[in-house]
Amino acid sequence: MSSRVLAAIAMALSLGVLAAAFAITQTEGDRPASWFVLVVATASIGLGYGTAGGAHRRGVLLASSGALVPMGLLGLLTVGLPLLLAAALGFVAALTQPRARSGAAGP
């Protein structure tokens, strides 16, 4: 599976978790914590950016996936497991992308 597909699946999972968090808290007459929504939404945007591919997007995928890990651990009893799965998929997507070439062009 290509890194773009993995990043897209990770993005869809994290957006699904965000929707589930809103649905769960709505039934309780509340809303999710603003900081949780901000981190997961920002990570989802980063994962979406990573679906375009390219070595320069590798760091964005790593950072976005890394941001989902603590959110997944904090929400482990409710919506955390899919976030940890999305983080794992994002890490795999970042690691399977080609590395950026450094250095000057050859003669």
C-alpha cells in the first residue's frame, strides 16, 4: 500500500474520531474539550497535506502522527484506540515515503 493511501486512511480515521467525539459528548449534553478538537483537527489537516506525497511532506506526517499519540492515550477508554491506529498508519506512511535528496546535482 502506498504512503498516500496510508496517510489518507489515517486522516479519515482521525476525522471519524473527531465526529465520534462530538456525537458522544452531544448525547451527554456537553461538547469535547477545545484543546482536544484543536489538536486532532490540526493533525488531520497535516495528514491530509501528507497525502499529496513528496519527501518534503515527511516531517509533516511525522509531526501529525506524533500529535495523535498523546490524544489517543488520553482518550483510550473512549475514542483513543482509533487515534492510536491513525498515528501508527501516519508513521508508516512517513517512513515509506522517499527521502529528500540532499546535496548538489552531479556533473
